[in-house]
Amino acid sequence: MSTPGGRAFRLHLPHGLVLDGWVTADGQAVAIEDADLGLTAAAASLEDLARGYGGAHIQWAPPTQHHPAPPAQQGEPR
């Protein structure tokens, strides 16, 4: 998942639905309810967001890894 900036997570709802989301640098939490329609839910904190969904739990996404650029090709192309 690509986020507009912040740490990515998955919000697991009690009835089985899973929403992608992110936490901004200032701590605001945003969950994507419907990506096709652009519907999101936001709260002042991740705890508030999870509480608003009645017992949801958080799964943190692994940190984004930055890979070095491949080395430049030497010699003539084949």
C-alpha cells in the first residue's frame, strides 16, 4: 500500500473486514473505507480510530525498504 505520507497499517474489524490506513506525522489516523469512491474515516489518534470501529485491532505494515539503484551497465548493449 502506498500512503500519502506516514506509517501504514491494516485495521482488522471484528466482523472480518480489513481496512488499509496510515498514521500521519502528527498522529492523526486515516482508514480507507472505499478506495473506489474515495471514502475515508479519520480520527485524532489510532486508538480513537480503533475504538470507533468497536474493538478493531491494528496490524502494522513493515517499514518501506529503500533499495539502491542497480549499477550502471558497462560495455556495449547486446
